[in-house]
Amino acid sequence: MSELSEEERTALIEQLKLEEELNKRLSSDILSRLTPNARQWDYICAESHETLFSGLNQAGKSTALCMKAAYHLTGLYPDGYEGPRFDEPINAAIGGETAQSTRDLLCERLLGPVSDRGTGYIPLHAVEQDRIVRISGGVANQIDYFEVRHHDEFGEFDGYSKCYVFSYSSGWQRLQGYTLHWIGCDEEPPFEVYDEFSARLNSTNGYMDIAMTPLRGETELYLLFDNSDNDEVRFLLNYDIEDADHMSDDDRNRLKTKYENHPLADARLHGRPVRGAGLIYTVPDEFLYVNDFEIPRHWEKIIGLDFPHGVGTFAAVRLAYDSDSDIVYLTGEYKDSEQEFPMYCHRLLNMGGSTIPCAWPHDGGRGFTDGSTIAGKYKDYGVNMLREFSHMVSPDGKKSFAIMTVVEEICERMATDRFKVFVTCQKFMAEKRRYKHDHGKVAKRQEDHLIDALHKGIMMLRYAESENKTGLSNFKLPEYDFFAGY
């Protein structure tokens, strides 16, 4: 093979440079390569001044919201776009439930990660690093606001759009006093936050877009849109799993199976708030029962508690966790009423509560006039109480006390064969068969003490310990004649 001449070598180098530059531009213009499905495009092009996109989980609601934000902030609207346009730079705001979710799901999607700005939905040529202003706080790389290059109808730069960043946890005061043209909300804001945000658009006759899954039921905000008789002012657009045609049939069928008989199926699959009442834990008993067996020493264990209010009912459930198969077993139960405090402690100790960690409800921190607490009295009696009352931890490290969060985890475990109940735990199963929801929320005034105890244990499952760690001898089920009523 003959060697390249100098001219051929120069031409080849130039060609490689051109291809490199083209690839760079393509990689930094994600927005032009995104292809929304028909329902997402309906939302992106919606002309209402306030649009609520109510849809299923993990189906591209946030993607559509961020695409809409990128169009408005840059003025670079795609062919076929039929929604409102901003022909001049705008003042905007975008945010979600927490500072971390806002950073990860919105800011980084729009701007690219902090180490590679300009690789998000807003094209590289519209992003300037020195116009991204951070704030200090508990979340790293949190943004206060950013400015991007806006373009007129001819694609020429005509100034900078400014976008403030917020989270609902900062409250309605975050945008108080600002005059805005567009606001984007990822997931449902509290009504007072929505109301203040809406007022920020009054002088500009601006636009607000909300993309959410209606997990809170028929809230005041949802009903405001659902009952609107003026689509120019407020418009509710439903996004059903059947509209998510970017999913494969297998993915849709998997989700339908996962949420079959699930109390929040309407919201999770169809983007509709749960209506009416019904059972929460609908998996048939026979799919949960296992014959009692001796728990292996290396399995982790925890006891969940529900304290009586005054002279009410005390309940405890003992859980064993097989981390290798990710299965939780309910291996013991105790429920009684109108007994003296030492009796409850005695029963707990005989369940292994002197060494097995015990998870307790928030009212266990309630104080008495002598400075003691309910949880403290159990601890003084020798019960191994966890240091904090029961809670779950969100991805950004914040505590969550939402009952429906732990209910969903248990529903999923039941549906996927990862929650089992010893056949001797008949009182728990009796509660499970009657445990109901009302419009997607746990119904009030029902017999659910053992279920409440289960919730506390699952919330704090991360603190379960094995006998190898606690030094506890391998416990067996208590003798039935000693634990009468177990």
C-alpha cells in the first residue's frame, strides 16, 4: 500500500476534525434527538395557561416537562410545535419535591451533570458555565438559578432567559415577589405552594406546567383541574399506561402484573387518583402462609411495636429477614388490651426483645411529667428499643413517615413472593383480611394494631440484626401454652 501524500494526509486530518466536531455537536444536542410519544407531545404543545399532566410512574412525565422547559428557555422550538411561544428571553422557575430530586431529575437533565455542563436538553451553545449560580446547603451542587441563551424566531441570540430553581420543601416563599413567565413543577406541589406560584404569573399572563402521579388521591389541586370548565385557564391531561407506547409490551405487562390488585394501581398505572374504598393487602392468604420453622442464626431480626393510647391495645410482631433471597418472614405476634405495662414488657422479652432491635411508633417519644417517655420506660425494663422512632429514609436522606410508602413496599413484597407469614400468626392474618383504604388512604377506625406494628418493623428493617451480631442464642417459637393467645 502506497503512503499518503502530504495533501492527502492534510485532507484526511481535516475530514477527521470535521467528523469530530459533528459528533461533538450531535452529542451536545440531545433535545433534537428526543422523540416524545403522542401523549407527551400533546402535553408539550398544550396551550392552556395551567396544564396538569397526570400520569403513571416512570413513563416520561419529567422528560416532557424538561423538553418544554428547554424550548421556552432557549426559544428553539421544533418543527411541528403548536403550543405557546416566547419570542423574547423569559424569567422562569422549575423544581420538585426535594432539593436532591430537583437537582438530579431536572437541573442535570436540562444542563448536564456538574462535570459536563452543556450535555443536557439545553444545547451546549446555549449554556454558559459562569451563568449557573450555586447556593450552599445540605445538597451538593444545588443551583439557585441559571441563565441560558435565548433565540428569536430567526434563531438569532437576543438575550438570556433566567430560570430559578426551587423545591417544595422550601415552601411558597421561594418565589414570593418574583414576576415569572413560566413555571414547571415535577410532581404535585402542596396547594399553598401552587397558589403562590400561580400568582407569580398574573402580570405576564404566563404559563404553569405540572407533571405528576396523583398518589395523594383527589386532592384540592387535582380537583381544581379536574373540575375546570375552561381549558384555556386550566387543563387536565391524563397519561395512561396504554399511551406509553415507547414501552415494550413486556414492560407494560410486567407493570400491570406488579400492580394487579394494588390499592394504588389507578395512580401508578393509569394516572388517576384512587377512588372509593377497598382492601389494601389483597394477596390471598394461602400465598403468604408458610409452616413455622426454626430461623437460621444468620438471618436478621427485628420486632415492630404499636403502643396503646392510654388503655388501648398493645401489639408486637417479630420479623426475620433472609437477605440472600430478600424475603421477610413474620414469625411471631402478640396483641392484648387493658393490661399493665409490665405485662407487655414481659411478653416482649420472651419474644427476644432483650436483644432483638425493637422498632416503635413516633408517639413513643411522648413525655411524662417526670421527664420519661413511653419508649424510655420499655428500655428501662430491658427491651432493646431502637434509638429513633420508626421512619423510612428518602433517596436524599430525609425522613419519611408516610404510611402509604411502607404499604406500597409490603404490597410489592406480597405480590412478588417476598413476604411470608408463619401459620401460627392467625391474629395478624385476621387484620390483613379486613385492612382497607378509603380513596387511596388508610381508612380510619379499623382494627389494625398488628399491621401497624408490621409497618414499624418494615420501616426500620435496615436496623435488623442477626444473632451472630447480637450474640443471641438461636430462638425458636415460644411455647403456645406460655404465650396464650399468640
